Amino acid sequence: MLIKPAITAQPFGKTLNGEDVNLYTLEIPGVIKASIMDYGATLTHLFIPDRNGKMADIVLGFDDFDGYQKKEYLENYCYIGSTVGRIGGRIKGNQFVLDGKKYLLEPNNGKVHLHGGKEGWDRKLWEAEPFNKEDSFGVAFTLFSPDGEGGYPGAIDFKVTYLINPNGELTIEYHGISDKTTILNPTNHSYFNLSGDFSSSILDHDLQIVANNFLPMDENSLPTGELKNVRDTPFDFVEGKKIGKAIDRENEQIKYGNGIDHSFVFDIQEKCAKLYDPKSGRLLELSTTEPGVQVYTSNYLDGSIFGKDGVAYNQHCAICLETQHFPDSINQESFPSVVLKQGEIFHSTSTFKFSAQ
């Protein structure tokens, strides 16, 4: 099916160093409209129709780039909409051993190395190139990450691509190649609230995850290395249930995360998760090539960050579905490997399909 691409680019602001930041908008009227800025290859807006055809923005963000530079946002390390890399999640001891050599990583979230460190890919200005295909169109963002950046070995040429199509799908693709053996586990850190009302919580959203196992974590939010069956735990979303029913339960794991901040191990990759808002009728169906998803129910948003239209972003106002390999995989031999060999091509795809019921 041939579609007429609707791609626009406009200035979005300037970095603290005076660099121009641009916003790229992809639109199929009445179906889907996505905006991504070249700073952090960040999804800033995502408009989806409800059951009555009314379009609304369903991802957290800011009205302009100034919001992404405010102190309260930068110090929260909440990565709203960003492309996260090189490694998503925390790494135990801020270190790892690769081919017999120990690598030390810089801490950024207190004493913890989180989502790539102080100057991770979320805080880089990427090169952008719009494109169109027969059945979709989008923007490709490229970045060169030099050897040693953040403490990681290898120089990486990396690309993240955002595509939309007439089926209401937003697909995010990742490609990377390194000149040395290294580790790589990128993800997207968008916060979804399908109601489009960011002053409300997502506790009434229905969540289904086709995962019979999840990864318990310790008091430092690091996986213990165990794969635990979800049965008889708050993390059983196999049949689907309200998010609030899980968070309200007395459970040590819920206390450790201040809510859900856990990885789920997919049984399948196609339509592996669903998120539904009964008020608007909006439905998100997730498919991915990744083995799992880190689910985060915005547990540490506390109202100190004011986003679009001046709305305070409170605890549980959104949910992240971060498709990726498991956190701290490099230090867990039983987890799927995040090692990228020299010259090997990394490729990963995640598709968010939207509809209304």
C-alpha cells in the first residue's frame, strides 16, 4: 500500500551549549502522530485516537526543550522518552569483566551506574535523516560512541529508527556495530498513559504480559539472578489484570521497587504484552525481538517535575515498557548475553501497535 508521507521538521530549542535541537513529526491523520527530537533520539509526543476517534497525546514529555534541561528533571534520571544506552538498567558494582579485563563504569544515580551513566545516549545530539518506504515512513537517528565513553570498550556506530504505518504501529529498530568486543543493551524509555490525562494514574489500566517468569531483585534494585514463576505473586499478568491490584499487594518485591520495576521473561515475542485503558478504549499491543521487558510504573515521580500543559508528574502517572535483554546480564552467566563481538551487527526491533475498543 502506497502512503503519502507526512514528515515535518521544526526547531525545538537549544542545548545548554547552544546546539540546535530539532523535532521531527510523523503523521498519518486520524491514525497516529509521533514526534521525536534529535536530542537523545527522544519520543516527545505520541497522538493516538480513542474509541470515538479523538486524538490525544499518550506519552509523558514537555512542551518544549527547556523542560528537558531543568535541574529537577536532570537530577531525577527518569529518561522520559529517551533512547537509553549503551546498557539499559543498573550494573552491579558499576563494573564488569569482559575477555578477562575489568571495566569500571561511572556512577550517575547516587552511587549507581544507571542507563549508560552521566553522559549516556539520552544526553547526546544525534544525526537525523527522514525517509519513506512503500508501507511506512520514519526518521533514522545515528550516533557515534567513541571507545571508552562512559567506561565501555569499543567505538560503536549506532542507529535507532522510528517508523509509523497505516495500521497504527510505531516500530523502533536498533542497529549497532563495534570495532571491539563490548556490551550493548539499548532500549526506549517512554512513559505511557493511554488515557491522555497525565494528571490521572495508570492503576486502572489493564496489563497483560505473556510471561510465566519474572526477575526478583534485591534491595538495591539489582536482579538476584533467579527466574521466579509469577504464579501466586503480584507479577502474574498472564491473564491480565489492573495494575493497581499488583501494586496494592503486600510484597517484599513491590516494596523494593516502590511499585513494579521488574523484568519479565517473555514466553513469546509476538503480541507479548497488552496495555488497555477502559476509559478511552485505547489498546497497546507489544511485539519485540527482545527476550524480556522491564516494566516500571513511574514509582519515583513525585510531582516535582511539571510536564506538558504544566501538569505535575506524580507517582504511577504512567508506565514504561522497556523491551531489552535482562538488567545486569553481563554479571549473570545464566542470563541471555549482551556481549557484542567485534564487527558483529546488533539488531533489535520492537513494535507498539495501537487501536481502540
